[in-house]
Amino acid sequence: MTSNTLNELIAEGVRGRYILVRSDLNVPLDGSTVTDDGRIRASLPVLSKLTDAGARVLVTAHLGRPKGAPEEKYSLRPAASRLAELAGFRVTLAPDTVGSAAKEGAASLQDGEVLVLENVRFDPRETSKDDAERGAFADELVALTGDNGAYVDDAFGAVHRKHASVYDVATRLPSYLGDLVHTEVEVLRKLTTDTQRPYVVVLGGSKVSDKLAVIDNLLGKADTILVGGGMLFTFLAAAGHKVASSLLEEDQIPVVQDYLRRAADAGTEFVVPTDVVVAEKFAADAAHETVPADNIEGSSFGAQGIGLDIGPDSAAVFAERIKGAKTVFWNGPMGVFEFEAFSAGTRAIAQALTETEAFTVVGGGDSAAAVRTLGFADDQFGHISTGGGASLEYLEGKELPGLSVLDR
């Protein structure tokens, strides 16, 4: 990567300068309470470097998917409040993004302080497909930085989007790669070039369709792909098994069958669970039992049963594969980990990752939330990605606009 780095920017001198930083504050909320502050904590090092060097920092970020207008449930207020609690510098929130409050807040900002601008997706121009509309919004963001501003992209979770605060501002200001993004790219390169083998990939989550492109790109690159989560039922159906009322994407069965045929020739082994935890209904307190994966309808619940986790035998096999690996990438829970009764599979994967000598990467999103919810610490893993979707697109081999624009 040839992008300019944050250290180069600081070496140039930032005291008194306005630095526009794209951070990732897209955290899960329960009302106004941040339930997982991992991304906020991950954003702190870059903000601290800049404030320690005397910069006046303007932070842009998004939360959720508002429809291009302010919505209270998507306000960055809880995230900014948590940032202020964790930070060793002053943090304030502008109640708009490029309006009068943002302009006044920026004008009153002192050296070493941070102003978080309200959710950039409250402005429809942020995500517009029209270059001119996005450009106009970017111009207003850039105007807040005055005559000597600079841009730092530290939001890896958004680099796969051609959005105004990610792409267009980088074409208008001297632009630099944030430490978080730099680390993410270096980690993902270890998963795509000069990978230490055996290379084991653990894929879960609800839908096969979310993982199609990454599976396709991993054939021949990964030695083993362990399949769990809701997507496993499409794999079982592709092998001719009935899955009762479990999550199933019938239209993806032919695609999965094609992957299974191609995998052997490519040198990649798919490992699909041999046992499944089946529940009477989708509920935390639902009656449940473990059955063979090829006989889900043989459970006490018949055709009404719903598979909600991989079984203990499968979890043990997965754990052994992980412990024998040199590189492991994990994206997606093995079951409905939010319900204690169906969290054992996900916990087993996380535990195995902490016990292997392999280089381990937890691929963001639900996986990162799962390990924290289940009581694991970030430093028990080689790396926890802050960008689930961006990580997958990188592994799919796609060009990521937020990265390519920094390589100009």
C-alpha cells in the first residue's frame, strides 16, 4: 500500500490544523446504551495521536441505515458520549452534520479537542449514486476544515462504500491512512497472500447468500471451510437432507452444490456439522434437543423443529480443526448465541481460537459482538476486525473505493 500514513501527517505538523477523520462509531445500541463499544475503543488511538499533537479534530461517522433524514434512534449521541467517557481529550457532538451547529462547533474548537458531527447518513447526499450530489456534500464537510485541513480515513468498516465522507472528501483534501485501516489491511493480506497453512476458515451467520462471493474466492485458497450458523441448513439441503423449519435459502441450493463439487478439485474441504441443536420454536426458553444433522425432522418437534446451533460433536470437530491450523479466519456465529441455550457452538469456536497457536482473525460484525458477549477479551485473539462487510469484500478480491482513493 502506497498511501500516506498518519505518522507522516503528524510529522508534517498538525497543531492548530483542522483534521477531518472518518471514524467507525457504528455500534450496537439498546435504546441509548452502547452494548458493545469495541469500535469506539478501536477509534481512540488515532484520535489520541492527533489530539496529543494539537490537532482540532472533526469526526464523521454513521450509525445504522437512516433514510437520508434525522432519526433519533440513529443519533450518534450515545456513541459520542461513550467516546467522551473513554477519551483523554474533550469531545463534543454537533447536533447536525454541516449545518449552523457544526460550523459554530468547528469554529470554537480548540487545539487537542474533538467535535463529532452528527450521523453523516442523515444527509441523503452521503450515500447518493450521483457524483455531483456526493461531491456537494463533501465540499461542505471540507469547508469545515478551513484552508489547511487534511483527511484521515480510520473507518475500515466503511471503505467498501463509495460515500461522500469516505471517498469524495479524499479527492479534495490531502489524505492519509489511519492506523486502524492500515492494520486491517495488513492483517487481511496475511489471509490472501503468503498465508501460513493449514488455513482454516469458519463461516457462520444466517444466510449463505451473504457469503457466496467470499466462498467462491476461498476455493483453492483455504484448506478447510467449516460451515455453521443458519447457512449450514442450505448446505445440508444441498446434500439431500431435510431441515424441517430451519432457515433455508432454497434458491441457493444449486450454487452450494456447485461449490461442493468444485471444492475437491480446488483442494478445499468443506466440513458441515454432523449434529444440530433443534428447538421447538425461536425463543430463549424453547424446548430443544440435539439430533443428527441428517435427521433433523426426527427430533421431537418433527417438521416444526428449528435448528438454532451446531451440536457438541460438530463443535468438538471444528475446535480440533482450528487447533491444528496455522491461520484461522472466522466470520459469523455458529448459532443464536444471544440465547444461552444456543450459544455453545459459538463459544466452542471462540475458545478454540484462544487456545490455538495459529494466527487468528475474528471477522467483525456479529462475530466480534459474540466473543465479547460470551465473555472473551479482545486480546485473546490475533485480531478482531472492525469491518465485517469490508473484510468479506476484501477477501472476495473486490476493489474497495475508500482504499483505492487513498492510493492516488
